[in-house]
Amino acid sequence: MTTQHRPARLDPVTVRDWLARDDGPRLLDVRTPAEFETAHIPGSYNVPLHLLREHRDDVSRHLDQVVLICRSGSRAGQAEQILAETGMTNLHILDGGILAWQQAGAPLNRGRRSWDLERQVRLTAGTLVLIGILGSLAVPGLQWFSAAVGAGLAAAALTNTCLMGTLLSKLPFNRAADCDIDTVVRQLVDAGPVRA
């Protein structure tokens, strides 16, 4: 069977069609375990971005064709770069992420509801800016703290990375006890191609 060339970014319909074929890809969801538990594509594997970054070689050894998934596509793009550094070439991104998948009416496994990482970043950044501005009424110069948070957000947008998001992803409520590199690799080894 010849392998069909697919673009780097795939819409939900294309991914669903590909999953139904014999050469279906592995689906790697790089969101936090809490986000994954809230809603994920059936048959996908949760490999949080920080875990993938730390163990890219271990994970890539067990992959062939991969579709990377996150909330909207940004973290999946970072995951694509990380895996490409290992020499992987069959990397694809679910265009629009889990939001596009959901909007297309595609199947989702749902669990306990939690805030996604981007929403947590907005709350934390907004709160820090507000504290800096209001605090500057009592402590002159504290408004520069708010300016630093704003500069950090601008840098995050320009580099398509987010230090605050990385730090928040390591908090206990964003992690799952069973989401470690050994579990992830064992799941990848034990299972064949997934179907949705």
C-alpha cells in the first residue's frame, strides 16, 4: 500500500478519514493531563508538552505517523518542532486543535471539567497586572511589575512560547499521577494504530 502525502496541518474531517484507514496515525495530545481529562479524542495519548520536551527521544522511537493535538494549535506547533529535532518527518497538526474537533461534531471522551491552560494564564496574568496597578497606589513604582508582566506576555506572543503556561502546567492540579514517561512509552508500545 502506498503512503499518501498529507499536509502538515489537517482539518478534523481529514484526520477522521485517516484514522479509519489501515495506515491510521497515532494521536498525541500535548495539553496538560487536566485538560486531557476534561475532553479528548478517543484513542489519543496524553503526552504533555513539558514531558515531550524532556523525553523527546524516548517518545519518538515509538512513533511513525503522528497527528499532534492541543487546544487550538499553538502547543502542537511547539511539539512538532520538538519531534522534528529527533529526525521525525511524518508530523501533522490538527488544525484548530480540540476546539475545531469539537466544532466539527467529532467524538470526544469527556471527564472531570477543569480550566484549560490558556484560561489559567489569562487569569494569572490579569490578576498580577491588577495587583501591580492597585498596589502602586500604596507602593510607588509597583506599576513596573505590571509592565514586566505585560512584556512577558508580548514576548510569549512573539516567540510562540509561554513561560507562565509552562510554570502553571507543573502545578499539582494540572498534572496526573499516571502521566509519566514510563506510562506513556508503555502505552505507545502496547497499542497499535488508533481508530476513532
